[in-house]
Amino acid sequence: MVEQLLSFIEQSVSCFHVVENIRKDLENAGFVQLKEEEEWEIYEGGKYYVIRNDSSIAAITIPTSEISGFHMVAAHSDSPTFKVKEKPEITVEEQYVKLNTEKYGGMILSTWLDRPLSVAGRVIVKENEEVVSKLVNIDKDLLMIPNVAIHMNRDMNKGVEYNPQVDMLPLYAGIGKKGSFKEEVARSAGVAKDDILGSDLFLYVREKGRVIGVEGEFICAPKLDDLECAFGAIKGIINAGNSSEYVNIAVIFDNEEVGSGTKQGADSTFLSDILVRIKEKLGKNESWFCRMLAKSFMISADNAHAVHPNHPEKADPTNRPYLNGGIVIKYHGSQKYTTDGVSAAVMRNICKKAGVPCQTYANRSDILGGSTLGNISTAHVSVNTVDIGLAQLAMHSAYETAGAKDIEYLVKALTTFFMQ
């Protein structure tokens, strides 16, 4: 399972590639695409998927028996990175060419320095009078964000504040290749440079995921937040098939790292639109829909902070998740996480049925934590929800660490949930 996860992450160099790789897995498992702009045909026992903006995807299975409600798992396709700006090339003293970028999400800036990087995403072109999207992956060691030598900043190890517009721009080429970046992008997409009408391009880390530890007990990789949970959600719904009494949905949203407030984010109508169209195509009325929502359940799956081996004091005194300790149930008094007593009990029961361990997470009361998908998506689809994740270290680093056993625990738990 670990090697499958690392392979998935290696191929998922942007949120658009995440969705394309999930699409291939779903089609291989017999899922059929439904397009939002077309009329849908939905039948009992059917397996379907819907894509929005090339960067969010929902997998759906319809039971063959009487429907008892909706079982949903939400994760996200995006990770903190740098977005390439329009007109990106900057010339430095007629010697170097660097790229103009901006932050996407809250990354640990220093972890992006002195690493081989490249560019991936999508370009938009016109084909046969239609605007279409083409994936881009410049699959080579293309860029580097160089640090300043310690000889030029003797206080470097006393702490540095990095300016994204000054310190974090990647070196692209010598002056002889000035003006070539768009050509590189076009070549990767298999289109002519002049045919590109728009683009969404991001930096990514070239370093592959690895298994480490004296017994191979840990994994290190880019984008573990949240591709671990996205991978687990899709594996779970594929494994479960149509064995449930519930309409099962695994939805992978984009833009969680920047607040979810987009047409393809958790704070959009993507999930609610899908539910309404399923209801209509199954010939059900509004009363039925409300009753089904009242019996439904969502698992919001986004990774959690493990106790840090060098800074255990950063963790809550009593809620202390560890790598390889199993599913983490996440709590927050102000409801940045949706977990309450009822939803926690449901999740613990799922873990018990699956035969996997679970643990709990809460922020220290004097440290402000992050937010996630659950409380945002339930503002549009109001169902009982639990927030979970897998324990990891260095969240939002360019290269993160997690437990090798935990991904199998997650797949087992989500498969069990989707089979209920």
C-alpha cells in the first residue's frame, strides 16, 4: 500500500494531475463520467464520477437496494506551493533568468530552498472552436531557489525571515535562454506556444517519496497533506463497490489551502449540486432528500499534527497522536473541526469494525490551529460530520513525514465505512 501511495504522489505533480490520476483509477474500476453541462443518467448499481475545473472530482456509487442515506468522505487535491505569475521571466544583470512566482497556501518557505524543482499544471488552448485544457509537466530538474551563503549572512542560523518576492524566486536559466519558458511549457503540453490562451502553473518538488527508518516504519514525500487522505478515500470507495445501502461519495476538493472559497472548493455548490442531481435522477422528492440527509454521515479527511520528536511541548498535554498510531480524530472547541460526541462515536465504531487503531488530536489551547474541509462543506450540505486525518510531521513543508502503517489503516477504515 505504501508503494502505491508514493507512486500516486509522484505522478500527482499538480492538483490537475491528482484528478487525472484519480480519473484513470476510477475508469479502470468501471466508473462512468457524468459531465455537469450534460443531462445525467443514473441507475441503481451504477458507479460514476464528476469533475469540476479539472481539479476537483467526486466518485459516486449507487446501491442496488433501498437507499438509507449518503455516506461521504471529503479530502483535497491541493498542497502549498508557488504559483507561476503571468509574464514570469525576470532578467538579472543580463546573466540569469528567474521566474516570478507567488505563494499558494501557507508553506514553510525555507524547505523550498536548494531543492531541484520543476513546473506542472495546465494550459488552456483552442481546439476545433472549443477551449480545452492540456496537462503540463516539465519532467526534468528545471529550477532551484538558491539560499544566500552563510558568509554573506553570518546571522543565518539565528533565524531568517524570507521575503517571497525577493528570496523565493527560482533560478530558471542563463541569459542565453531568455524568453524560452513559454516554449518549454508548450512543448510539455504538446501544443504550439502561440496557441496557449491561459495557464495555471505551479512549482513542485522533484524529490521522490521514500520509506525510511530502521524497520521502514516511516515515509517521507511531498504533498502528504492531503494526498494521503485523497488516495485513501478513492481506494476506499473502489474497494467497497456497491455493497452499501447508502449512496457513497468520495469528493476531492481543490483550494483547501487557500480557504476553499472557489467554484471547485469545499465552500462551493459542487457537492450539493451532485446530491440534488442524484435525488432528481432517482425520482425522489424534496422530503425524501431531507430525510436522507438527516440519516447521512461525512468523514472530513485531512492530515493531523503528530507529536514532534524534538518539540513534544508543542502538542496538547493529553491529546497526543503519533506516527503509526492509527486514525486521528480531530477536535476543536470553536468548531474549526466538526467533530462532536456523536460523530466521534460513529468514527470510533468504524475503526473498531475495521480493526484499526484510532487516536485523538486537539490544539494546545494557546496555539491557533488550522482549518479544514468539514465545517466549510457542511455549511452547504448539513450532515453529521467527523474530522479525521493521519498523523504527520512538518505539515506544509515541501517534504513531509508520516507513518508507513497509517495509510493501510485509513484505507481499511474508509472501505469499512463505504461498505456499511
